[in-house]
Amino acid sequence: MIEDLTSVGSSCIAEEPSEDPALLRRVLGVRLRRLRETAGISGDRAGRVIRASHSKISRLEAGRVSFRAKDIADLLTAYGVRDSGTRAEFLQLAERANAVGRWQAGPDLATARPDTYSALEDASALIRCYAPGLVPELLWTPSYAHTVFAIADREPAADIQRRVEALVRRQRLLTRTDPPRAWFVVEEAALRRPLGGHEVWQGQLSHLAEMATHPNITVQVLPDHIGGPAISGTAFTMLRFAAPELSDIVHFPHPTGPQFLDKPVDLDRFNALWDRLCVCATSPQRTAEALDSLAITHPIRTEIR
């Protein structure tokens, strides 16, 4: 969540010289926009607070310009942010966003820290996600998440538990007061795979069915005969923001860290992949039926514990 990003201390800043300042400017911009809208302050009024115009506020909130510490402090005051710790966190984030990183000269978004992605995800208005072979992680139960993390990384139990808890905090964005719209395409094959054993598998199916009843959440099931990985063998998430001046972002995992794309040609390609997945998947109205059918059938024979 957004709070996770700003909780990073100055020692971590020194250890992460390769993070993408352009991406951090976008994170800070969307956070400031949310504060302004919550406070009921117009862009014109916010511009006057920092002795600038509405267009300057628009550029700041779009992450297109650097941030002056005085401007950030004045805006936080105008938005009613009094807590000294929160103010310090925003100023730290602005310092990181203004830094010159190794990726700043290039046109592409690059590798970013996981907390940066969480902040963007938390600030998005629409989340679209496909994960071949697994249920998308925003829909995982804690038991399913624990099983996947244990299989994938073989980390100590304490580290796995911390990752599960962090994921649960991220998932709260789907059920908060002002949740984003979320749209998931889930492979039938992933739903047949009893990760963790029968009880964990059944619990995951039940949780998925319950989440699909939320008005802001759409779930489609991609039938086995379609072969989802033939359409996209890579898991990806597309984030869209409420501000029209902010372009979409595509996020996908990579062995070296999460990757981000926002060039029009890349967005067009992933939008085409998404459209193809949605057309091939069963309609959202049939999701409950599909999940009920899976729940009463036997999963594939081999269980991974």
C-alpha cells in the first residue's frame, strides 16, 4: 500500500541507487492528488498555495516535474497533514523522486522496488491481472499464499510469514471504502491445481467465489482447452489511474525485479493480449457456476504440499 512506500527509511535510500526516479515522481504525484481531493481543495487553490498555477499542480500530480521541499510542505499543510512522521515520509519520498538514478536518462520505466509497485497499485482506479498457472495474488488466501511462497523460494518460515502478512495488507485495497475496480482472468488449470492440499485448495476456491460477488471485482475463468499461456506465457498486471494525464502502466515479474512499461506501443500490445484473454474466457456471469463445478470435482491427482 502507499503507506508501505513511505515507511522506508533513509538507510534504504542509500542502498537503492538504481530505483527509478520517474516512477517515484508518479507515486508521489498520485498520493498528493488523493490528499488534495480528500481535503476538497481544487487544483486552482492548491496552485495558489505554492505560488503557482493549476497547470503546475497538474504536472506535479502527473509526476512530470521535480518536487521542491517547500512546495511539498506547504501542500501538506493545506491538505491538513499535521503528523510530523507522515510529513517527513513525504519529504523523503520527494528526495528520492528528485534523485538522478541510472535509469533516469532513458525513456522506459525500469526495475523498481516492490513497495513502489504497491503504492502505484494502491493509487490505481482499475487493476487488470492475468497470471498463468496460478490464481492472481490479490485473490490468494493466506494459506494458498504460504504454500506458493514456500514452493517458489524455500525461505525460512518467518520470512514467508512476513511476505504473507504484507500480501494481506495489499489485498485490503479491494475491500476498502473507495476500492479500485479489479478485473481478473484466471486459468481453469490453475483452479484445478490443489496447491497445499485439498483443504487449502477448497478454501481458495471459496474465497475466489466470495470475492467475485463484490461489485468492484470481475473474475473470468479461462477454460483448459483455450491454453492461456499460448496467448500470454507471462503474468502481467495493467494499472489505470483516475487522472487522465497519467498513462497506464504495465507491470510484470522478472527474475531481477518487477518491471514496468508505459510506452504507447507496449500498452497497445498488452491491451490486445488482455482483450484476447477476456474474449476467450467465460463470461463473468458464469464464474460462480464454473467455481461450483470445480469445487465438487476431484482435483488433479498429484498434490503439492
